[in-house]
Amino acid sequence: MIKLKAHLIVMILFCCVFGHFRIGVYAQNSSEENYYLVKNLPIENMSAAEKKLIDSSLTLYHQAANDTLKINAINIIVEESWNDFVWPKYNKWVYDYIEEKLKDKKLQRKRNEATLTFLLKNKSGALNNFGVWNYSKGNYEKAIKNYSESLSIKEGINDYKGIASIYNNLGGIYDNKGNSPKALEYYLKALKIRESDLVNDPKGLSISLNNVGQSYFNQGETQKALQYFKKSLEVNANAKSSYSNAAILNNIGVIYSLENKYDKALEHFKQSLAIKETIGDKKGIVVSLNSIGRLLKDQGKYQEAEVSYNKSLNLSKEIENKEGLAISLNNLADIFYEKDQYKTAEKYSKQSMTLAHELRKPLLISDAALSLFKVYKEENKWKDALHMHELHILMRDSINNKETEKDVIRQKALYDLEKKENELALLATQNEVNELKLKEKSTMVYFMTSAFIFTLLLAIAIYYGNQKKQIINELLKQQKEEISLKNEEKAMMLKEIHHRVKNSMHAINSLLRFQSRSVEDPKTLAMFKTAQKRVMSMALLHEKMYLSEDVKHIDIKEHTSSLIKDLIDNYAIDKKIVLKLNIEELKFGLKTLTPLSLIISEIITNSLKYAFPNSTNGEIFVSLKNNTKNKYELFISDNGIGYNPEEKHEGLGSKLIQMYTKQLNGAMTRLSNPSTSYKLTFSIVN
């Protein structure tokens, strides 16, 4: 967290001299809300050290004679407190307090340039802290907005050190979003400022060098990364920052381990771990233990690696470090996979995947998906293995930023196109020159014989006519091929969209399933189950879409039959359902097929859930035919218990059916005779 440091020495001296005296004052003021400046402060849940920090800072605040000292006193709490229920409240107080001061017209007349700069600098610091808070909660867009507002103020007051810090924070956001090229862009901006004469900040320079190295490492450029890490370590020797030293040593160790230089790697990991243990950096200790465990695993020392991973796991639980916990769990899964203990490996991988989804980190999701893919493959769970492999590829692609590669391809294509156009223009000019030369020669020959000239001109005209015709035909052929290629690309892109939507639906289903585990109320749990089944129905639909050869003209008979059979397989596990189909040979596009499939899915699912409560057998009949040129009729019926016409049906399923019917410009009729039947009349949607 990057927050403003202010008057720390004053606070420490004050605490040392007057600590005993303030215990009594604190007891007197502990019930006074105005004394603490903010509402709903969880005093009763704080540690003794946290209370002492707040009490000492507030003493400085209440004794301060001017705004500068007041703001500095509260910033001590903002900077030194790591309690998420405390520092954000005081950071908001600092921001609101400065806003009031900046709006006060009386103070504006009295205020000098130095005071205004101080207020603006602290306002930008508070905005930066808002960004830190939103970043820690995964609200990346809000964090970017906070950082941007802070950056605008810092640029206005030429706070170059602060500008570099904001660039560094923005780089961190894009790093977590898996956009390494964008992260590198911001890291390099921060590095450029910190390397210049504008600031003298060895610690910040070391951090920037390390971040640039990390970004190059994420993009697979390990040698470049190593250069930056070593330079960062060299600069950090002057900055004397143990925390940064430990992180850099660990990064260098990772690169040496990838190069199979195990002795060098272990040396750097152990140096990093020793520093972290000295300064009490428990989160850093988790990283080092995982790094040492991976190194031991790569050497085949599974037992030692497992010990290191378990230490990391237990420490992550102790400090509630979800990211460290996800990494440790997945590392343990790898160990058990290597030891052929697949059930244990699967358990740890699933726990890691759940945490990875909570944290919304593509790299962690990708790693967990790869572990589950390997386990499912060994267990012959091919469908699950396929899903995990697809998820791993999807997350890996987002990390590698395939869009950047596509931009490079597009730029090269534009360059090639311009080059071809220039060549054609040059060819046309040369043709014109040659044509003029031929005309001059023909004029000289004209006086010799008109017949010869006429014959020659006719031959030339025919020749150039054929040439132009060939060029035009060639261009038309190229254009046709390009259009065909674009159509194929669009079709592939559309299939990819359905593929990714299907994957997203599976991810949503996993989240719903995980959330439902903590639900005890049967009614609420049933709602979760229903939501899961709807999501899986939609996922199934999109799976059918991307597996189709022609997404513009999809065979309705084959598609609908497959969809309904899959629904019966998924939802009628304990029942034997006979399916009777009467579907004409029709072809629909996606705009018609999507709402139609979702209507079929809802009605069939309702039948499977409610039509056969006391029976293990049943029949479902589905008919789809073309009534007139533009009108089609869908009829679905079951031989179940029927429904009560007097009972109102206003659940989510009914509303969804109504919504999809409206999209088809259709009309829905429901009958009970005595079983339940639905008749939908609809039109093709263009």
C-alpha cells in the first residue's frame, strides 16, 4: 500500500514521553464520538497496539494549532494502520476535511501558495488511497478512476514523485488483470521519472526496476527480466529496504530455477526467506516457502517439497492470505498428482480453483484448471478434463494478451496492403507511359499506310482490353477470396463467442454451487439449484451453437433433438422418460433459434421437475412444424399430473418464457387436458 508518510518521528517521541499519561486520557475519551472524528469505529474489536496508534495520533490532532499539523496527525493513522475497518474511514475524513477547506472562500483569500500545494498534495494522496482500497477489493475500474483523479492533481502541482507512484499503481492493476503489455507501459513511465533528475527516490527506483523485470518475466522474456532484477538489487543496496531486497532476491531465484540452476536458485530463495523472517513479513514468507517447495519438486524431492508447501499453507491460513492459500493448495495438488494420489490432488485443486475465482485472478485460475485437467485425465473423466483444459487455455490467452498479437498482425496486413496498392499504382503509370510511346510510333507510321495503322490500333485495343479484363478478373477473384475469408473468420469468431459464453456459464454455475454450500434454508437452497439448472441449460445451448457447422442455418431437427435428450439425461436421472418427436426439416438462424431453444429448455425442465412426482416413467411429446410461409408452431406436451388452471404461475420461469415469446413475436397458449401442454405460434426473427 502506498500512503503518505507524515510526522512519524514526532508520534514516536510523543508516545515514548507521554504514553503513560495518555492511557488515562484514552479511558476518558473512549465514549466520545467527536473525539475520534469518524462514526462507527470498531474500538472494541481493536488490538491494544491499534488503539494506542489511534489515541496517540488523535492527541496530536487535538493539540494541533493549524490545518497542516491536523492533517499530518490523521495521516499517521492512515499510513500506519493496516486495519481495513480503520484506515479507510480516516482517509475519507482527510479527503472531506480538505474538500471543505478548499471550498472555504475566507480561507481562500488568506491562503498562500505553499498551503494550497500542501492541501492539494494530501487530497491527491487520499484519492490514491481510495484507489488502493478499491484495488484490494478487486474493483479495478473504480481504482483506475481514483488513480486518474489523483494523477491529474499531482501533474498540476508538479509532484513528480507522486506521479511516478500513480503510474506504478496503474501498472499493478493491469498486471492483475493479466494485461502485461499495458502494465509494462505504466511501469516504464514510472521508471523514466525515477531515473531522471526530477526526483531522488532510490527506493522507488528499485521498485520500478523490479516491476519492469516482473512484467518482462510475465511475457516470457526471462533474460531481460533478470537484468532489471539485478539492477534493482544494486539500487536497493543504497535504498536499504529489506522488504524490497527480499522480493527481488526471490524473483532472481525464480529465474535461476527456470534455467535449472538449482544451487543458485536455492541460495537466493533462502536469502529472501531469512530477510522476511527477520522483518516479520509473513506474506512474503509464504511466497518464499512456495518458491523453495517448487524448486525441491523440480528436483524430484517430493517429501521435502510437501513440507515446505504445508508450512506455506498453514501460514496463509493464519494471516488469512487468500492468494497465498490458493497457490499453496495448487502446489500441494501437484505433489499428490506426482505421487499418483489423484483424489487428494483433485480436492486441493478444487479448493484452489474456488479461491482463484473469488480473487478473479486469471493466472491462478489457469494454474488450478491445468492441475484439474491433469487429474481428470488420469481419472478418465474426459468431459471434465476437456472443460478444465478449455478454461486453462482461455485464462492463459488472457494473460498472454492475444489482442496485442492480433493488433500486430493487423498492422502488418495494412502495411502489406499499402505496399500492394503502391505497386499497382506504379504499374498503372508505367502502362500509361508505354501507351503514349505506342501512340507516337503509330502516328509516324500513319503516313505510310492507313490500313496498317488501323490494324495496329485495333490489335493494341484488343490487347489492352484483354489485359485490363484479366486484371479486373484477378482483382475480383482476390476480392471474392477476401470476402470468403472474412466470412469464415466471422463464423469462427461467432463460434468462439459461444464457446466462451459457455465457459462463463460453467464458471457462474461453479460460483452458485459454492455459494449454496453456506445456505441452510431449504427454500433458498432450492432457488440456488433452480438458478444452477438454468445456467447449465444456457451453457448447453451455447455448446450446441459453437459445435454447429453452419451458425447461420442450423438444422432444427438435429439441434432440438440433441438439446432435449441432453436435458433429460441431466435432469431425469432417476426416471425413465420416453421422448416422442415430430420435428420437420427446418433451418433457423441464431436470432430465432436462441429464444426458441431457451423456451424449449424452460418447458422441458418444468416437466421433468413437476410432471412426474410419484412416477418413475413418463412421456414427453414435442412437435415443430411450418404452418404457413412465415408462421411456425411449437407444441410440447407430457402425460404427467397436469397443472391447476386457477393457480397463478408468476415465477421466474414463466416470466422468462413470456420474454422469449415476445422476442419471437409469438403467442403462447397453455392447456391442461389433463396433462400439461404448451402451444407456441411464432415467426422467424431477422
